[in-house]
Amino acid sequence: MNRVVHTIALSLLALALAPASAEAGTGKRAAKQESTSVVKRARVSKSFVAKQSRRASIIRLAPAKPSFGQLAGLHSTQDELELKSSVALVIDQDTQQVLLSKNDSAVLPIASITKLMTGLVVSEAKLPMDEQITIGQDDVDTEKGSSSRLRVGTTLSRGELMHLALMSSENRAAHALGRSYPGGLNAFVEAMNSRAKLLGMNDTKYVEPTGLSSRNQSSAQDLARLVAFAAQDKMLSELSTSPGHEVEIGRRTLAFHNTNRLVKNPNWEIGLQKTGYISEAGQCLVMQAKVAGRKLIMVFLDSAGKLSRIGDAERVRRWVETHAPNGVVPSNGNTLIRQVSG
């Protein structure tokens, strides 16, 4: 009897303990899984932080390359309008009166402002604008390694290449224009420098037609002469101020836009313009625009910040609109009233 009772008691005890043991096992497995999951998350998090840290280190080890103007200390020059460009020149085109000047004789890289002379040489050569030109490997940028949507093998008319070079600053388009010039690229660069001399641009030198080379250099005074002359060329005026343009390349339609947002601004009446940028030159902008009834030539070189050249142009426009027609920006020796011949 006692043996039977003892057996029944053991059976009941086993039944009572079984669920508890199963729950404990599940808890241990869950805890183990949770622990494994936490470890995995920790590893992923650690890996992500490590990647972020390496990326941050790379950024810190590659500071922005200073422009020639910064290296020369030109940004320390003060002016009444607090322009962000270290070089500026604003001239009334009709009277030749200088309204504002700041380091306007400094000779600096001019980046894609170069393309204005490229366009002028092509225009004056009276080359057929419908002639088909194919982008070749020689047109690929090896100076800065910049990209382009005009693939090698793309064929466009000279007129379309002119449009893209002046409006959207397409480097391969500009290089192809120079390469396809009678006599080749060397003859084209020689023609660019000869034209500059004829315009009295004595501080200017070109070594290629795109502006990617920092050896393409000029002064604000010289560029003002170029802008004033080029603004008389109807084709250069129309193409450089075009808001956008689409080209058909095979089965693709590529849309290009103007690099100067001011051409779409209703507050501006722009007759000719060109932007430019490489690190050695900073942000650059030249324009011929009508402001308060006056045709003004504006040159802004070596501006720090992507939108600062636009901001400088806006500052000048507001100043001219709010002052007397013959007003000249006051300055501590940086602004001169003089006649510019040419």
C-alpha cells in the first residue's frame, strides 16, 4: 500500500514539474536567442559606426583646395557691398563709367568663363553650324576627371555643341568645338589668344577651350572687354541666356539646363552670361544685363560658396536700383571712377 502511494505521489510530482521545466527551457532558449540577437545588433552597430568613422576621417583628410585668390589673400579686401567675390567689376556699358571695382587687375584662373572666347572664335570663323561633329576620346576630361552626359561616339551639330557649351557649360562640347576647328586644337587655342590681344586683353592667356585648366587666366578688366564685345554677337547672346535645351541622341532625349539660375528670374534682363568653376578659380560669373535702364557689365571672380556669385549680382542690382542713375558705390579705395577704353 505504502509502495503504491509512494509511486502515485512521484507521478503527481513529475506531472507538476513538467510544465515548469518546459517553460524554463523555452526561457533559456529565448534568452539565448535574444542574447545572440543583441550581439548581432551590436556587431552591426559597431560595424556601421566604424564605417561612418572611416568615412568621416576621409572627409577630414581631404580639405577643400584653396583658390588662387585665397592663396593671394584677395578675400581680405573689404568693400561697401560686402561682396563674397574677391574680384569684382561693374561698368556702365554705354558711358564706360566704372561703378564698382575690387581687385579688378588681379590675374586669376577663369574656369568656364573661357567658353565665351571659345564661342566667339567659332562664331567669327563662320563655320557651318549644321556640320555634324562626333565626341571622341580626345574630348574626355583628363585635367579634372569631370563627367559628361555626352558619351564618346555621340554626334551632334556644331550649333548644338555651341548651345550646350555656352548654356550648360558642357566641357566635351567645348573641347569638340576647338578640336574640329580648321587646323585642329592648337590652331584654335592660337586663335583664342590672338582674338584676346585684338580686344586689348593683355593680361589674358588661354591654353585650351574648356576652362578646366587653371592656366586659362585673365583679369576682371580684360573679361569686361570680352563681355561687352561678345554681347553684340546675337548667337552668343541667345545661346548663353537660353534657359534649357533638349538634344536627341539616338533613342534618348537629354535635357540640359542653364548653369545660371538668374536667366529664369523675372527681375533680371540678361543679354549675355557665363558661369565658371574649378577649385583654383572659385565660383565665377560674368554678365551683361540691363538694370534700372542701364546696360551693365558685371564680372565676379573667385567667389566662395556655390550661390555667392548669384548673391553678389543681386547685391549690385539692388544697389543700382536704389541709387541715383550716376551713382558710384563708395569704397575705401577699392572703387574707382574712370573711363575704360576699348
